[in-house]
Amino acid sequence: MSSEATAQEEQSEQLVYAKVLEIGMYIGLVILFITFALYVSRVVPSAVPLEQVSNYWSHGVHEYLEAVNDDFLHMEHPPTGWAWVNLLDKGDFLNFVGIAILAGISILCYLAIVPTLLRKKDNAYLAMAILEVLVLSLAASGILAVGH
């Protein structure tokens, strides 16, 4: 195989990855804009009233979640990890959808190049791509949560 053909195949993986990343980034940003507009326009009511948000800015994440839970949510436990998914009817938590998409798009990018790597029989890069998907998915799952 010529070096030009090899360069084209490598470029095709890069282009697939970049295309998926671009689409995911635009989807995530559009969702962020829409959910933020819904939040600030108060179309979707928030857990923390908009005029009180600044009262919590000085809190660390854990302290913030405890205070918001005590003051507004009244759940058995503060919403940590993926518990925000249960609060999508609140405008301030609805904003997390776009953030989750932006944070998780790399997983889809790696999955998108797997067929190309299989077709090329590029086992080393295939193994790395699959391991990357597994590691990122495991990290996103919260199964290995530390620091609680």
C-alpha cells in the first residue's frame, strides 16, 4: 500500500471523528442555548429561584447541593451523580442536558471510527478506541465515584 493511500485512510478516520464531533458540538450548543433561554425566561420553573442563585455562588459543589436540597428540593439525598436526570422538569437542571452531550460526544466519536478500524484490520488502534469508549463510559457512569 502506498504512503498516499495510508495517509488517505488515516485522514478518513480523522474526518469521521471530526464530523461526529462537529455535529455533536453544534447539537450540544443549540440545546444549551435553548435550555438556558427556557431557564432565564422562566418558561420552565427552576429549583432555585433565579433571583436567589447568587446567594449560592460562594458554596463548593457538595455544599451547594446540600443547601439547595435543604432549601428547595427536599429530597432524601442531595442530587449527586446522574440524579439530575430526575430533575429535568426544573430549568436549572434542564441546562445539564447540553453539558452532558458536550461531555459525552467523545464517546460517540470513538464509536464512529470503530467500523473504519475494523475494515482496515488496524487492531492496535481498534483496541485503543474500544478501551477509550469503555474508560469514558465507565467514568461517565459514576460507578467509580470517589470523594463522597
